[in-house]
Amino acid sequence: LYPVAEGGEGLRRSLEIIRSQVSAAIDGGARIVILSDRESSERLAPIPSLLLTSAVHHHLVREKTRTKVGLIVEAGDAREVHHMATLVGFGAAAVNPYMAFESIEDMIDRDTLQGIDYDSAVKNYIKAAGKGVLKVMSKMGISTLASYTGAQLFQVIGLSQALVDEYFYGVQSPLGGIDL
């Protein structure tokens, strides 16, 4: 999370703090790191999960500690197959789309999703998302998740090259765009 009132500079500072915390956790023996955007409020906004995942992934690559830890992303903004595919493509080993699960629960509670119980609906969602990511990978000619994780086989549109160089290193932003 980052303090909304501080805008882009607060976001930048929060990313640096998180990078330092992950490095300290690895130095302390952590082998799995969970990046979560839960507990947001009107004062603390969630950092976009793709930005956070890529920022941490590249920080660890630069420190030569990336292979020591698995990144799990618990993201409210991951809902569609594309979201999950990009998260994995930029370094996530697993994704927990908690807001999607909560939305399924809400739809069942309000009877907008009928004829199925919560556990079955979530199981179906997970299966569909998993198959969707596999389809994205196969269209790119990739047959294993290990080959896809962190591969960054995407084009960037609408972000400044300076932002891309810092947080999405290795890809190009031919049109330029916004910064933090």
C-alpha cells in the first residue's frame, strides 16, 4: 500500500521500502514472500500488483537473490486471465485473486449466481483461469510455467521509458507515456 496523499512520490517511496523489506526477509531466511494489497483504505491505496511484482522481481534479480525466493501475489486487481498471465510473466510464482473470490461469494449471496455453491464456483474460476494462462503460454510457444515465469514476453504501451527501465527492466515502451 502507499499513502494516497503523497501521490507518485509516496508510491515510489513505498516501492523502495517493500524492496528493502523483501531483501531483509531473504537475508533472514525467507524462501516464500507474499506481496499483498489487502487492507487498503481511503488513506492507503493498493500499489498496482503488476508494478509491485515486477519491481520486486527486478530488484531481486539485480541483487542476485531472485532464485532464493518464490513470490506469491495476493492481488485485488487480478481478475482476468490477462492479469494473471502478466503477473506470472513478470515474476509471480502464484496468484491469489482474493477480490475475485470475494465477488463470487457476493454474487452467490445476492442470488445473481445461482445453481452453484461457493466452493464449486471458486473451483471453476480457478480451473478456467489456469487453463486461460496455459492457453496464453501455448500461443507464445511456451510449454512450461518455469519458462514463462519472469520471461516478460509483453509489450508496454502508455508508460514512460524511465518508469519501465526502473520497474519493468528489459522491455521497451516505444510510445512513451506516464510516470508514477
